[in-house]
Amino acid sequence: MNIEQRIAQAESALQGVFSKIDAIELANTEKVLNAFREEQVSYRHFAPSTGYGYDDIGRDTLGKIFAKVFGTESAIVRPQIASGTHALALTMQGILRPGDVLLCASGRPYDTLEEVIGLSGESGNGSLMEYGVEYRECELTENGEIDIEKVLSMLDERVRLVHIQRSRGYAWRPALTADEINRVIDAVHAKSSRAVVMVDNCYGEFCQTEEPHADLLAGSLIKNPGGGLAPTGGYIAGRSDLVDLVAYRMTSPGIGAEVGSYAASYQPFYQGLFMAPHVTAQAIKCSALASKLFADMGYAVEPAFDASRNDIIQAIRFEEADKLIAFVRAVQAVSPVDSYVTPEAWSMPGYQDPVIMAAGTFVAGASIELSADAPVRAPYIGYLQGGLTYAHGKLAMKLAIETMEAL
Ligand SMILES: *Cc1c(COP(=O)(O)O)cnc(C)c1O
């Protein structure tokens, strides 16, 4: 069979999977649309602001809409939040005080948080540990689930913040379901009145119809909730007293979320959120197709093509460095931007191993657009994510497979 025929065969096996994804998209689009209607979004909300940005209606209404969509009391959504890591760091720094304990319930957090916490990086960089925060980590079980009993055994009155990462990140494990996360949140709250639970929601938004009911959710706007249109930014959504604490850290104590202007239009943030359920569904379809095609070729994949998805990532285990690199380069070569450049592994700030990355994206580095990245370390697992359109993902897989079979 030629590659077109193999893709056509994979697509017929995926019909049932695709209809489930369509149903999730419909429910999430309704949720987002209702929030826009309730807040009576109009052109005035897109207008830029300058200076302090007091009473910036575009900024404040965007926060209210995110809160409605995520089912929280409050949210801050800002272009000034530079990345997902920044949103997560602000959350930790806003809540934790000297002497408090941070408990990571889903094992080692995402690579870039290591330096935020103080697990790696230069001393004297202002990490949480430098400010007297103690760190505890609870490994996932062998099946990649949160070990609730063990988390509870590590939970005492000194624990102020429990961190859970929903997505797999750069790890060979399934993403956590909202149900599983909610069970941990409930168990933590039943045992401790002091502990606050935050979820690193990066890559998880809109993959299912429910978001985890955490005290705080944080994520990046150049991933799912920006819908491919937000040019930058991050969000923190949650209980309003806690979001206020994070806002005090974001600007300054006493001022919080009341300042912050944006001299460009807020339109891409609104339109991006409106598009986000659709774009996330397209990305998940690209991942499911890749999963099926690479599994058919004998590669280990995670998740399986027909598994229910809680993040947009498709992990493929290449076993050999040159196969991984060829795959990443093929994804770059079939990108709309910078298709002619050849990705090389490099030491990215915040990451421990050299990382190779394909991101031929309109918004620089945006991983809701079709992109692939991998720390170059055995067993050479590549992480594919994004895809603004399914057709793009399909063309990319065709070229990737052709390239790899020619190696
Ligand atoms: C991307 C990501 C982050 C960090 O976001 P950046 O925008 O790259 O700083 C944190 N956690 C997870 C799970 C992520 O996927």
C-alpha cells in the first residue's frame, strides 16, 4: 500500500474517534459562546488601552469570560504574562510564603519549573527554595496515576500548595483526566483546610468537556485557549481570594489586577478563545492520526489512537536519535513559516537536555500550531502537538513517513 492508501485506511479506523472529538468541540463551543453572550461582548471590548489601564473593559471582560468558561470565580488573562511557565511561577509565588511546603502530587513538574522551585539552576536566582519554601514530591504510580494515599501521607499543615500537572509534558505517561484530578482535589481538601490545589492546565484546555475544579488553574495563551490567534499571554483562573494573591505578585501588593494596559487590540484574544474548542479538536485529530499511523508502522505510541485524550500531545518512541531528528525536521519542512530551515538540538533556557524543536508557526513557538519537540535523550521520544487544521497535520504525517522510510 502506498502512503495515501495507508492514511485513508487509518482515517476509516478513526471515524468513531473523530465523532467523539466533534461532540466535545460542540459542547465546548456552546460553553464559550454562552460566556460571550452573557458578557455581551461588543467591539468596545476589543479597543486598546494605554498607561495604567484603569477600568480597561477589554482586559476585565476577557477575565470574566475565562472564569465562566473554566467554571471559576475569577481569572486574570494578560498579554503581560509571557508564557505558561510565567503563569505557573506567578501562581506558586503568589500563594507560597517562607516556611510553607509545595507538594507536587503528579511527580516531577514540567522541566521549566525546576528552576522556579530551585531543583536546578544557579543558586541565588530567586527560586522558591531560596525564599524558604520546602519542596515535596510524590511520584506517580507505575500506571501513571496519582498515588492518593501517598499524597495524603505527605500532606500536613505546612503544605500550602499542592501542584498537579494535567498534561504528560515531556514524560511517557498518560495525561490525567479531570475526574482523576478532582478526586485528588477532594481528598486534599477533606484532609487539610489550608492546602490550595493548583493545576498546570497547559495543553489540557478543551480536550474534554470539563476542566478540573482546582482552586487555581494556570496556562498559556499560545497553547489551546489562545486558539492559534492570541499573539502571547497566559491566564490564571480560580477562587477569587487566591487569584487576588497571584495578581498582587503579578503587579504589586495593593495594586493587583487593577492595572495593565495593552496598546494593541484585544480582538485576537477574544477571537482566539472563540476558536479554541475548534482548534483544539483539530489538533487532537492530528494527534490521533499520527498515533494510528506510527502504531501501524510498529512504533510505541502514547496515547493509543482510540484512547480518550486529556491533552493534545502525541508521544512517539523512536528509539534512535536519527529517526527522531528526521521526524522533527519533516514537521518543520511542511510548516507554513520557516519551512526551509533545519532544526538543530540546542540548550533552551529552563531545560536540562538539548531540545530539538519544529515550530514553523505564525506565532513564534506556539505549540497549538503544528509542532514537534523532544529532549534529545534515550529512548528518543518525540512529542507532536497542535495543528490549526487537520489537513495540515495530514500533509505533515505524509511527508514525515516518506522521509523516515527513506532513511
Ligand atoms: C508548555 C508547558 C509549560 C510551560 O509553558 P511555556 O509556555 O513553554 O513556558 C508548563 N507545563 C506544561 C505541561 C506545558 O505543556
